[in-house]
Amino acid sequence: MVFPIPHDSTPILEVTDLQVELVTADRVVRAVDGVSFRISRGETVTIIGESGSGKSTTAMGVLQLLPHDLAVLSGSVKVGGVDLLVDTDAARRIRGRMVSLIPQDPMTALSPVHSVGKQLTGAVRLAGHPRGKARARAVELLEAVRIPRPEEQLDKYPHQLSGGMLQRVLIAIALAGHPVLLVADEPTSALDVTVQAGILDLLLELQERTGIGILMITHDLGVARLVSDRIHVMKDGRFVESGDAEQVVEHPREEYTQRLLAAVPQLGTFDEDTPVEVPA
């Protein structure tokens, strides 16, 4: 089955009343409780919240990556007009092709015993490129994510690259199948601030060039402020506030959102006349 590529006016992803119940040894936990949102071409929608709020579970539910024997999903998750909760085999056919995931931790997402080239060319082959052209396509992808000397990097192993370089490799792998939607699950949480800025700038550049949609999962309001068109604030499995990025960040309506904003450290003013105490 070939999935239709959505037109500009048609949502790439349309989630309606998604519920995710996780079955534990002694009880059933509703981790996601009836959330709805949509993403169009060239748009970034961010789900933000504290750890345990349900944001990553929402993303994994959309991609059908939760354990089938532990997670019960209901509602509707449509990609290209196909409901992944009705057609249970559809998610497997679109993952890595129409929809790709950028995992959370670049240090652990890649196999330590296979070279970067082997892992990237594997994704390229999965996307349908012939073996003889896979390496050339891998070099193109590393160039697209601004990795210097890409031919040389293909022969290296993950431990030989920095965290920022590994995150770029993961983005290259995600782009191998020409997706129309990227699900970025905390893509900068393991990186320092300077490298974070470079990764976010790269994602925005790719989006401007290709029109790709992005579902961003983060706990960082600074990240959300920079990249989002719309923001959904999540608490206890529900969206407590949703709106345009500027409205949510500059004029939050809900007390919970206000508390999240208040928790962001602010730089104070520097008074050069105040003496600095040096410990003895």
C-alpha cells in the first residue's frame, strides 16, 4: 500500500482523542487521556511538560512503538488519511519512510559495534535505494546535516564522534526515507547549550527547505519558544493549555503553564560596583 502525500491544506498527522492505558502487574494506568492535535506541512507542533507527564508516551503511541502486550490504545491517529489504530499494520509500513523518529539519546540510540556508515546505509537501503548507490546517498545525507568530511565519518564508530555529531547522524538516518513528518523526542536533552542551538538551527533549516512537519517532544521551554508554531502543555496525560507559541509563552492562561515559565532560570542584571567575594 502506498500512502498519499498530504497536500499543503491537508494535515500530515491528525490525532483525535488518543488514549493510552498501560497495564502493570497490579493496575491499569491511563498515561495519555484523550489528547487531540494536528500537524500540517512545514509546521512544528510541540508537546511540552515535566517528566512523567505523558508526552513521550504520546509520541510512541502515535508511532505504534509501545509494547502491544502492555499498552492499550484508543481514539484515532491518521497519517495520510490512514488510521493507524484501525489498520494495525500501517505503522510498520510508514515508519522510516513517511514518518521518522529522532530518538532521545544519541549516545545510546546507535549500535556501538557497527560503523556509522553501516547503520546509515542500512536506513538508505530500507528506503529503497540499491546497494550500489547506498554509500553515495549516505554521504549526501551527512552533507545535508552539515557533517564535515562525510566520506571519512562513515567509517567511524559512534564512540569516535561527539554527541552533536551523533545527533546529526540520527537526523540523517531519519531523513533517509524522505519523510514528510519527523517525530523529535527530546532531540537536544543530552547536549550542551551551544550544540543544542546548532541542532535546532539544522532542523529549522531542513524544514524550510523541504516543508517537513515536526512533532517536537521537550521539557525545555527555551526549545519550544524557538521552534514551535503551536504548543500543547501536558500534565498528567492531558493537555492543560494549547495555542500559538507566542500566546502560550508570552501570555499563558493556565496556572500550571505560568509555573512552568516561572521555573525557567532568568539572568539577572550585572552591577559592576558590587564587590565579588573570593573564598579564602
